[in-house]
Amino acid sequence: MPCADQVSPRSRCSGGRTICSSPQRSAARTSWPRTRSWRRARNRCRRYPRCVRGVAFFDIDLTLVNTNGAGRGAMRRAFEALGFDGELLVTLPIDGRTDRAIFLDALGQYGVPAGEREAALAAVVERYLALLPEELASRGGSVLPGARELVGVLAEEGWALGLATGNLRGGAEAKLTFFELWEPFAFGGFGDGATLREAVVGEAVAAAEAFLGKPVPRERAWVIGDTPLDIQAARAAGLRALGVATGNYGPTELAAAGADAVVRSLANLADVLAALDP
């Protein structure tokens, strides 16, 4: 399939190399050079937006990485530092929700008056972001199989890469920096100001359009995530959705939420690339 809006298969946007390689060629890549190559690929998208093959918006937790509960642990400690009982944060639902929604939900359950919650939220966020790097370091965690390779292949093949995550921007940066995976993403939507996932995706699309200087082609734009909320938000924005069953939801649940395609993990690059670029 030719690149979206690409003038010729061998153009200056790829430095004389073909961007539109086959899934088989891409799947053969098992490693990806770090920072400099990521930056070159990202800058190529900005300089030659007509050559962008597609746009991919990634969720973070249990899609790209598993932090072994570092986020929830930092949330619990942040509330405890402000005098709240942190046990609520052990059971509070968080899958697919934005950090803002989670924090406001907790503050409401703790009985903080509605008029005082924004001030309390600011204090919680400050503590949370300060504690998160320590939690990440103590819990280890890992990049999920295939995630780093997929990001690298998509960047090299001319995709513009962004985030669509419920994490605070500072939390997203802390997590992906810890796993050396922050650099490839040029734009994103985050959970700082949004309580609904749809608003996160809307923010991500606006950021992508500002980066590229043109509208995001909806038929070539994918949200990649592990929860039904990721899928539903993508559909609401008119984007395509790839469900990844590496979290707490299986393929059947992700398909029922409206995913265009579902994979069990990102480990099989050929399957993932075939889904994104049929």
C-alpha cells in the first residue's frame, strides 16, 4: 500500500530510501538504534508531512510497558503523605481512566468538598510526580514484548508517533524515560486536564495536527491500547483502533468494544503490521 499523500516511493522524505516497505521487511528488524535515529525519524515527519504513512497514538500502561504497579503505588503514597488513608487506592478502578479522573474520584470518596478538590488535586499531583520515579526504580517493570521494536519500525517506515494516555504528562514522561522509550513520541494527549478518555484522544489529534501542519487522515490514524476505553475513545474520534490483549481485557472484550483489529500482544510484529497496514 502506498504511503498516504506520498509523491513517489523514493522521495526526499526518506532520504532516498523507500519508506513504504512491506510488513515482512519491517518484521525482520529486531532492533532499533536509540535516540539519534528516533529523532531523525521524528524530524523527517515534521519536515515532510506529505510523506507520513500513518499516525499511531499509543497508550502506555500494559500496552507499551508494565510498571509492576508503580503508578498505583505512587498514588497511594501521595495520598498518604497528605493525611489520607491510602487503602482506597488499592482497590479503586484505574484501567483506562485518566489520572485526573482517578484523583478526583478518590478525593470525592475521601469526603473532600467539591469546591476544595482542585486545590487538593494540585497537592496530590505534586506528590505523585515526585514519588513516581522512586516507585519505578524500586519495582523494576519491563517494556512489553515487541513494543520497542514496533515503535522503531513504525518510526523508520514513516509513521508519525504520539501518545494517547490517561497518564499525566509528567507521569508519562517519567515512565517512558525510565524505560528509554520517551524519545520517539513527538506529540500526545494526556490526563492532566481530561476526565474522559475521549478528551485525551481529541487532545492527541490536535497535537498531531499542530505537529504535522495538516489534518490527521482518520483512515490512516490508529489508537493502540489495551482497554475498552481506549477503543471507544478512538471510535468516538473517528479513528481506527487496535486492541492489544496484554492488560486485563481479552480479545473478545476488546473486539466487543469496537476494535478494528485485536492482537494478543505486540510480540509478533508481522501480525501487528499487517493489522495496521492491511
